[in-house]
Amino acid sequence: MRRSDAERILLVLLGITSCSTVLLVLRCSRHIDELDVLAPELNQPVSKRLTGRDKAGESSLWSDVTGRNMIAQMTKEKSVDIEERKRQNITSAGHNGTGFDHMLDFVQRAAISLVDPVSYNNEFEVVPFTRFALDRAYPVDPGLGRRVVEKPIGYRKREMRRVIEHAVNSIIRQTGQKFSASNFIEGIYRVVPGIGTQYELYFRDRMHYRKVVIALPNLLPFVVSEELVPVHKETVHMIMALSQRVDAFQQFLQRFYELVGQDNGVDLTVVYFGPAGLERVQSLVRDFNADQKSDSKVHLLTTNDTFSRGHGLQIGADSLNNNSLLLMCDVDIVLTNSFLERCRLHTSLGRSVYYPIVFSLYNPAIIAKLQHTTKPPDKPIITRDTGFWRDFGYGMTCQYRADFLSVGGFTDEVISNESVAGWGMEDVRLYRRHLNSGTLTVVRATDPGIFHSWHEKSCPSSLSKDQYKGCLRSRALSEASHAQLGMLLLEQKQTKK
């Protein structure tokens, strides 16, 4: 073959390669222009700050291997500073620039949509967090036969370790301190369909906590924010509405006495309804405060109004300062000092409220009968046979008084004491108002430090239809698990034969 022929063949090959490259670039550019991370799925809530900016498009780029490699190369060792992005208010970076800029903007906006407060239509749209440590997780997924505590395995375990490692490396780069996974205490995560995974990690840093928020928008980890959380014991003001049930209150005070011994940054305000049992309650409160060497820890308020939980909690909140951290609880609740710490960590004035998912304990008489024992455990334990995550309850909550009042609090129950007489629905309405506000982040997570003790519960026919239905459901679920009730039924059938 002559040299001139070889040169012509080489030129033809180069021409074909160039045309293919141009066509590929045009094809990828078309996909990039059509891509819109903010296009929501049907009825999916989107942050108010991010809505109405782009036309809906298709996310077919994720299936392109070249696109994935480009994103991985572009985002390697690069963290997203969400707070700086908010200040700059960058809304369309990369639309007129390179594909790299556009994809970076894509990733940033996906991360923002994970952590920004959004306005929800109802409580069923909320994606709750799952709490985890290195060796265990407390899943919130409802359903019969689900584990209430499990060991992370497989993909979830690898992702957790990768996220913790990424957070540790970020802390080292930012502070220059020696840090490792051994400083990790615990975290919470949630998977938002169509957007990604959000992690909140807590590390011990000398006399402080260090909180790292990481977003996984189906790509690589991105540090959303990082802040130093001071370990000062901000007082948690517990509020309880009470009517009669003096014996249960006496037991609660015994548990509260032990709690104060572990965490002095807590006090209790009791709003008592009616004259029945009042003298005994006053005596119990006096005796409790007399044992305290410092300030009084229990404050008693009284009213002759008809009992209403929402009314009582509002009276208690009105007696405190606007920047007070409130914990609304009931007389059947068992708390640990670790829960009080989480109450402080997950609640931020003007930014977030905490709605823990309580572990509800089954009827101890049924448990003892099936286990052929008469002695209940000394302390509440979390197993499939002892209780369940009460994911339908919203009565226990930590929030600042200013945030509580910003959505109306329980004002309706104070103005008209007939709106929700007794128990039920007032906590759901407050929860929904927080969800609909779009200004506060509602942290909804399982918490192994708060328990609801089993107690006899009556459902009077005088309740409204919704209240009566909710009361029966709560009573049925609180007796025992599906398997345990089945065992009792089978045993009864066997004895009849």
C-alpha cells in the first residue's frame, strides 16, 4: 500500500471519529437540558423555595454510564456547602455553562431538597428517620413481624460505614483534629423516594457534640452542614395534664426522682383538673420538692375546668418563658436521660421540632403468662415480644414554646374547652400544623429512651366517632403482638377440648 493511500484512510477514520464524538456530545447535551431534579412525582411535596423554577423533564441520564463517571469525577473530594448556597441564592447555575456546572447544580439542588422544610398535606406524607448506631438500628417500618431492633447488614451496613467515614474525613479537613469512627455516637437516617437519603450523624468532640448532616442524592455523600453542638444542659420543661390517676402519678414521681439524679436540667409542670384527689397530689408534690436540695423541680397548677389534655398542656406552656424548651408528656411515660439529650439535640428554636416515636409496652400480664413467669423485667426492654413502635402516636413532643405558639398551640382547647374533651386528636392537629407550616423541620424518629407503659384503658361511648375508633385501635394494639394473641387463642381452644 502506498503512503498516500494510507494517509487518505487515516483521514477518513479521523473524520468518522470526530463525527461520532460530536453526535455523542449533542446527545448528552440534550439529556442534560431536559433533566430536572425538581420535577416532583405525583402529589410529592417539594420545598417552597425550590418550586416553580424549571419545566419538568426526564432523568434518563442516570442510566448513562458516561454520565455516572462524569459525576463521580466531578464530585470527587468536593463537599456541598448548602448554607453558602442559600445566601447566594443560586437558582440556575450551569444552565448557560458547561455540562459539569449543570450536573453540579443538579446535585446541589437534590441535596437541598432533602434538608429544606416542606409543606405537607397530611401526616402520611412524612418520611420518618430511623435511629442507628454502629451495631444496631431501630427501624420504624410498620407491619406484622417486623423487627423493632436489628443489626445493620448488607447494603445498609456498607452505606452507613461509608457515610461515617466521609463525615470523619470532612471533620478532619475542617478542623485539623484527630478524628475517627470511634468518636461516632449515633445517628438517624431516612430515605426519601425519588430524591435520596439524608443522614444526621453525632460525634463526640471533647466536651461538645459535633453534628454532621450528609445527603446522598443517589450519588456520592455530600456534607450538607456541620456545626459544633455545645453540651450545656438546657433545662427541659416537662408538662403534664392530669386528672385523678393519683397512683400512676406517684409512680411517675418515683421515676422522675431517678431521672433528676441523672440529669439535673429538667423540671415538671403538672396541670391538675378538678378537686378529686387534689389534696393527695399536693402532698406528693410537697414531699418531692422537700427532698430536693436545690430549686423545686415539680410545679403544680390547678383548674376546675373539664379535663382536656390540650387545654392542660396550653396552661402549662403559658406559665413558661417564650424561649423555654417544652417536653409534653403523659403520666404513663418512662424516660431515660439519653432521651432528654436527644430532646435537646433534635430541637432547635425556629428550625426544628422533635416528635419521637415511642416504644409502647404490651400488657405485662399477657407477657408473663406466655413466658410462664410472674416477675416483669426490672427495666423496659425493646424486643418483638415486649412491645412495638407507636408510630401512630404524636402526643410526646419536644419543641420550643415560641415554635409551639407560632402554629397556634392548643389555643382552640383553651378558648373552647369542648373541642377535644378528654384525650385524642389535639396532638394530631398540632402535628399537622407543624407539617403544613413549611418553616420548621419535623424530626420524626424512633427513640429507644422513651417508653409508654401499659395501663387499663376504657373507651366510653360518649367519645366522638374518630376518638372512639382511635381509642379502640390503641387498646387493641397495646395488649400483645399478633403472634402472642394468636397463641392465647390457640391455648384457649386446646383447654376447651
